[in-house]
Amino acid sequence: MRMKWIVGSILLVVLSGGVVWAQGTQVPLTLEESIKIALERSLKLHSAIEGIAGSEFRRRAAATGFLPSWVGQYGYTRYDNPQVLGFLGGTGVSGVTGVDRDIYNFNTSITQPLFAGGSILANYRLEKTGVDISKTDMEVVKRDIVLQVRLGYLNILRAEKFLIVAQQQVKQFEAQLEMTKAFFEVGIVPKNDVLQAEVSLANAKQGLVRAENDLATAKALFNILLRREINAPLEVVDILGYKPFMLRFEDSLEEALRQRPEIKTAELSVAQAKEGVKIAKSGFFPVLNFLGNYSRLSTTPDAQGDLHSSRWYLQGLATFTIGDWGKTAYRVGESKVKVTQAEDSKNQLIDGAIFEVKQDYLNVLVAEKNIGVAEVAIAQAEENLRMNEERYKYQVGTQTDVINAVTLLTQTRTNYYGALSDFNVAKAQLERAMGRMYP
């Protein structure tokens, strides 16, 4: 019995440990997985996709303008005096002659447009272009989401590196404080050196707390971006590295002007405005329609009574606007102004894209140079700290020299990771400015 209890206890401990290990294990998210989650859950992207569906409905509605329209009417009239049942024609009353106070009327007609001055076709093309605009707008939203995810991802890595630097600084000041206390106990250094080391350690711990808070904030923002629970555990794969950007500025600019969806949208907006001019100009032309009509009068609700009359006719109808006091011309002028405005907006967008590519390209170059400088500076700062620590051990250097060396190394490491992060951020922004999705 005792042996069973021991075995059961061991199994319980093993299983409990396995559960704790499983709960504590957090599979790191890759950047690609993060982008996929963000795109799947983004409400903004969902709205953009719904916008495409709305534009497609408008296009289909415009396509019905080519088709005949069929309408029907059914009416009931009660007169104060009995009425003659029939249709008035050029020779008098036609149809069945009868009298009744209750008259039921059924009427149906079909109208087929033959020519509308080009407005039907222009309106269809305008709405079809609207579908294309909605699609390019969706591509803009997708690229913006990808950029936000990349920047948020890099912000987490930046905060993690700064946290590591802060932890290293605390450890170095802790080691320095222990050495200083040992020297003080044997009377080698004054109490002032211990106090100075303690203050430096306290300041470093405050910096560590800020670094931990910055990392927690970065993860919370990233969880919100991915529409996860704000306090959900989050680990990411470290991709903070340096890989030179090989494209020349001219090549980057050419790619941006060729494939940025915003520029495509602006071009489509110009085309849409031109279709608006065609719609306005259609007012100068006659409208030609083919009509077919069938009518039936009866004294019974089903229009099938003994006293009833019916007739049908086919008609070709041309409608002219003789004079509208210049309204059509004014509308054409307004439409042409909209074309000019759309072209101006497109050119402004292109100018902005050129500047954006130039600015981001320069930021990439600056960050690349800073990475190289910071790498050399780290090695020099580490050697400087080593030498000052050795000098302090043999009491040929001061406590202040060591503290300054630790502070200098911390700043140098911070500069390096900052430059590395700035490079990756600038590269992500440049690729977005070029119209790329990822990378």
C-alpha cells in the first residue's frame, strides 16, 4: 500500500511538471504568421473587401440600363355616374360599349432604350472602373496592414534588445558594487566609492524597469494589431539582422511608379471622371426608345368580365431637349473640371510617392552607415571597460572611470541595436513606398 502511494505521488509530480512545462512553452510567432493572422482578422480589410462587393452590385445595376424595362399597373376607379367602357380614339369610342360605375384597369408596357447619347455605356464603364478602384483600394489596405505588422514586430525586437542591454548594465554594476564593497571592507577604497556604485546600480535598475515596460507595451500593441487578447503571451522569432538593400534609388523609384496601388487608383479616378464627361455630353443628343403597351378595361376585378375592352400598340419614340438654358453645357463644364482635378490629384500623389521613396531610401543608407560605425564602437567600448576594470582592480584607476566605461558601453550597444532596428524599419517603409507587399 505504501509502495502504491509512493508511485502515485511520483506520477502526480511528473504529470504536474509536464502540464506546467506545456503551459509555459510559448511557440514564437514568425513575421509571416503574424502577417497572415493580421490579414485574416483585420476589420479594415474586411470592409475593403465588402467595398468591392458593393462596387460590383453598382456595376451590375448599371448593366441593366442596356436591357428593356417592364412595368405593370392595376387600378380600380368608382365613378359617381355610370361610364362608357372603351378607349377614346380618333373616331370616338373604340372597344366594347357598356356602362358601369366600377371600372378596373390593367396596363403593362415594355421600354427598350435604343440610343441615349452614350450615357448608358458611359455609366456602365464608370461603375466598372469603380470596381477596379475598390480592388486597388483593397490592395492599399493590405499593404498598410503588412507594414503595420512589420513595424510592430520590429518594435518588439527593438524593445527586447534594449531590455537585454539594460540587464547587462545591471549585472555589470552589480559586479562592480561587489568588488567595491570588498575593497571597502579591507580599507582600499573610501565609503564614497560604495555609495557611487550603489547609485549607479539603482539608476540602472530604473532603466531596466523602463525597458521591461516598453517591451510589455510593444507586445500589447502587437496583440491589438493582430486582434488577440491584449495580455495574451507573445514571443516572436528574432529576425533583427542586417542584409544590404541592393536596389539603386532609380530602380526603387521606377518600381514604385509602376506598381504602387495608390497611383493605379488615381489613374482609374481620372478615367472615371472622363466617363462622367461623356454622361454629361449625352444631354446634347436625342433619346430613342422602343415601347410596347397593352391595356385592358373591365367591370370585374379579374378584367375578364362580359363588359371589357383591350388594345395594344408598338411605338418608336425620340425625345429631344429643345432648350434647357445651358444646363447641359454647364454640367459638361463641371465634369471637365472634375477631370482636371483628378489629374492634379494623380500628379500630386506621384510627387508625394517620389519624395517618400527618396526619404525612405536615404533613411536606409543612414541606418546602414550607423550599423557599421556602431559595430566598431561596441568592440572599442568593451575593450575600454575591460581596461578600466583591470585598472580599478589594481587601484591605478578610479571608480568613476569604470562607471563611465559601463555607461559608455551601454549607450554604444543601445546605438547599435537602434541603428539595426532603424535599418529594418526604413527598409520596410521603403518597400511599402515601392508598392511591395512583403518583403
